[in-house]
Amino acid sequence: MTEAITHGLSRQRVILATAGTMLALLLAALDQTIVGTAIPRIVADLNGLDRLAWVTTAYLVTSTTMTPIAGKLGDLFGRKPFLLAGMIGFVAASALCGLSQDMTQLIVFRGIQGLFGGVLFATVFTVIGDLFPPDQRGRAQGLFGAVFGLSSILGPTTGGFITDHWSWRWVFEVNIPVGIIAVSVVLAGLPYVRSKASWRDIDFWGALTLAAGVVPLLIGLTITRDHAWTSPQVTGLLALAAIMLGAFVFVESRVKQPIVPLHLFKNST
């Protein structure tokens, strides 16, 4: 765990770093609310009604899997380069989503976008701990939490306007200018911080079992729109998810640096 570094930065630099990090969070949060309004047009244009749910599921599967391990990877490679890589990758994947010619391409690119979205969500809140001392983190988290509220208002409104007046493809391409601004501000304002973590500190078995549990869980829940809850496909996937999540809990209870410290669930506060 790195200590807060605001004592070594000017007020202007802290403001700039905070603004850049908030823009990075807005980039990922806005995408989750802006795409929904364009789904009907996407389905009509790409003839993909039968795979409609996968546009969202692909993103959720990869982002949910990536988020827990992204923080530790940020410790290893440094917050700033990892955050920059997350933004650049997210913007590139957004551009590819906008260029998709069929549903298969869109689903694949949404999955890639979700990987980098997971990086952004995890790294942004880790950066808060680097930028602010403990007595200021609550206020900072409140500001970052407001980004989600802002995205819930801007997303559907902006998505509807873009879809009606231009094209659903611009729902994804709009991330490009936002991403360019965010990358520029983070480059200028966020200092380089790296902990003493090494590859041995990464809980690979925990990451593997978590992914093996989350993926079939989300897929199993998704296909219930086409299959009964008691169908072999759904029950098989949910059973696999339960087994792998049980294995995840077992692994986490025995490693020195787990992805999800289980003792946190025992703390009622």
C-alpha cells in the first residue's frame, strides 16, 4: 500500500490529477449508460435480435473478471501507465465497436472494451488512495461517486440524441474525444507511483477460479431469456459457477495476498 502523495504536489497538480482521473472514470461509467438507448438501432442495423443480450453480457463478463486483478497489476506496473493503458485500450475498443459490421464483431469488441473498462474502474479508486490522505479520501470518493450520477443522466440523454440525429455508431465513437482529453490531463497531472509488488504477489489461482466462476454465472443468467431455469444448459452453467466460486473461496482463504480478502466480509462496519 502506497502512502498519499499530495504532500509532494502543488494544489494545481492535485486538481489536475483528480480531474484527469475523474474523466477516466466518466469514460467507463458513461459507456454503461449511453449504449442502452442505441440497442434497438444496433439490432435493426446488424440483424442480431437473437444475440441482443450478448452486447451487454460480453462487457460484463470481461470487466467483472478483470476488475479484481487490475488493482494488483497496477501495483506491479505503476498506477499512471496502467491507467493510461486502460484509457487508450478502452478508446481503441470503442472505435472498433463503432466500426463493427455484424453482431459477432460487436460482441467481441465489447468484450475487449470490458477488459479495459475493468482496468479503469479498479485503477481509478486505487489512485484516490495515492492522491489523498485518509482524512480526505471520503470527500474524494464522494466526488468520484458523483461521476456515476452524472453518467446516469448524461448517458441515456446523449445516447438518445446521437442515435436519433446521427448514427448508433457514434455512441461508441463519442468516447474518442473524451478519452483524448482524459489521457492528456492524466499525462500532465498524475504523478508516477509504483509500489514494491512483484509477480509473486499476484493471486493467479484466485483470478483463475474467480473468472471460471463468474463467466458461467453471467452466461447462465443471460441465456434464461431463451431457456427455462430448469434446462440442462442453465442448471449446468450455474452448477459450474457454484463449484468454481466455492474453489475461489477455498483458494482465497489460503493465499497470503488474496484478490478478495475474505476477512472483509466479517467486518460489520
